[in-house]
Amino acid sequence: MNPDNKREQEEKPLSTLVSRIMKAYGLQDKMKAYDLIAAWPELMGPAVAKRTTDIRIENNTLYLKIDSSVMRDELFHGKQIIIGRCNQFVGEELIRDIWFS
């Protein structure tokens, strides 16, 4: 038996193994994006969540469809704060820009 080809024999927590699989298949960012979308009401509050009709993340950009032009304008002015909250929530720089419609 060649010691270089030996598999790891030590026990590891399931969360560590799942994390390694997610990383290997490039799914970590997608899961973080889903977590962020699910936490949108918690991050922004019920008033903003109620007015947000569509949320998606593509290429590090958060796309928001807001049904109130007044709220859309207010959120546009607080864009950097929203980006900071989102990135702090996921623990990395997942969002770099926000587009409102």
C-alpha cells in the first residue's frame, strides 16, 4: 500500500464534509445567495420586504424590483448601506452592486 494514496481515516463532522462538497461543486455562493434572499425581510424590515416583488442575484449584483417609486429612490440613496448589510450577513463580498427596477 502506497502511503501517498492513502485516504484520510480520521472522523470529521458532517458539516465539514458538506462544506467541502459544496466548495468542490461551486455551490457555496449559490447557497449564500439563497440564504440572503430568504433573509431579506429580516435584513431590511417588513416595510421594504412588503414592497419588494422580485429579488435575484447574478454576477455579484443584487437585482430588486420595488413597487414604490418613493421607496426605490430612498433605497437607491442607501445603496452602500444595503450592500454592507448583505455582505455582512453572508460573511463575504457577495454583492458589489444593486440595480433597482
